Amino acid sequence: MGDAPKLFRVILQVADLNKAITFYSKLLDTKGRPLRGSRAYFDCGPVILAILDPTPGGIKPKSNPDNIYFSVKDIEKAHARARELGCLSKEKVHDESAGDVVTRPWGERSFYVEDPWGNELCFVDEKTVFTGH
């Protein structure tokens, strides 16, 4: 496949770094690594999820325009953590609740969340991930 680029980091902007570290540590069930520059890194397989708080520089955070997708081994445990955090999506996906664990028309078993800063995420059962192949 030649020299295809590899995705290694995705950044989400937040307005309170400490609150975001606590939130994402619980949601992702992994500990974040606070770094200089008002950011923290979460190791998510080969891709790092970076949480960035631009507010110390006087910049208002912007939420991502679309979902970020995570595959998980135990979707029920991930869903329980999201429910406990109160971040399950209230939207609909193909006329079904986005916040419920549902098998979507493309075959993925998933649910959607929205973080306190408006970033949207989707958690997919790793056994049902659809990659287009």
C-alpha cells in the first residue's frame, strides 16, 4: 500500500482540563496523562485521544463537527459508564435511540454519547466493527 499516512492523534477541545480528565478517564476506563500546554493524552490503541483546553489562552473551545468512533471489547460496560456519567446521546440514528446499544443498519452494535463540551463519540462492539471491506 505504499507510504499511506497513519492516524496517530485526534484532538478534542474542552473548557475545563481537570473536569475533562476526570470525565474521559471514567468514560474510556483508562487514565489520562496530563501534559504541558493545557492538554492530556489518552492512549486508545494506536491513536492518542488528546484533550485540549484552549481557555487559558482566551480561546473558546470548539466541538468536533462529527463523531469520533471507539471500538470496545465490552459494550455493556462502556454503556454503563456513559450512563453513569449522564452523557448518553438523546438523538436518533436511523429512527432508533442513539444512546441505546443497538445493532445499526450497517451491522455495528453501538451507542452514542456527547461530552459536556459538545463533542460527540460513538462506541462500537469490537466484534461488529464495519470497515467497508
